Amino acid sequence: MLRDIDDKPIGFKFKLINEAARKAVNDSLREKGLTFSQMSILLYLTDTCSDGSVKLKDIEQYFNLKHPTVIGLVDRLAAKGMVVTWTDTEDRRCTRVALSVKQQDIKAILHDHHAYLDSIFEKGLSASEKEQLSHLLTKVYENFVSSEAI
């Protein structure tokens, strides 16, 4: 159901976009047994782990998520055999996370889903509109971060 949202507040538009994006990605990932949040963590692991692993705390900070939420996501990914976890040998208070050996090739699949989502966001936009949208969204994000709303 398409809603007329032209006269709605910007915050409401962001909410609708977020819900629609999550639904589109969740629908496309269902056959792989993944969710939007799980895909995001797997992408983070494939893109940022130069040494092959990260601390749970890094995931919490990057996604601005609470510890129990990250533990739940990582535990579900571990149960599916997609990641492995272990106690950091240098700091026993930390848990490290990495892609499992069998999931090392998942990067291409995840990036395909990421590209699919971007194509939906950018559909019908000119190159200058895409650049302007990116710039404006960055400004909105910076406004929240600078006001300590996040």
C-alpha cells in the first residue's frame, strides 16, 4: 500500500523508508536464512576485519546497539555456522567475532544484496540528485550526532 507522505514530517518519512528497506532486504534474504540486521553485521565483518576478527564492543559502537542486542545477533549467526566467537587471549573480558571458514565467500552475496537495496534507494534519481541526497542525509546524521541525540 503506497501512502501519500508529501505533507508528513521528515522523521515519519525516515521511519517509513527504514521499514520499507528492512522489509525488502528481509524478503530477499529469507531464502538464505538471514535478516537485515544479521546481514549488516556480516557485511561489517567482511569489510572491516583486516585481521579477521573484531570485538563485540566494536560492533556495538559501530551500529550504536546495546550489548544484549549484539550478543543475540551474534549468537544467532554462530548457531547458523556463519560466525565463530572466542574469548580474546589478551583481554579475557572481551569476546571476538569472525566469519566462519565456510562463510568466507559470503562477501559477494552480501554485497549483491547491498547493491540491490541501493538500487531501490537510487531508482529514478539523477547523478546530481544522488549526490545531493547523500550530502543531505550526511548532514541530518551529523545534526543528530552533534546534538548528542544518538
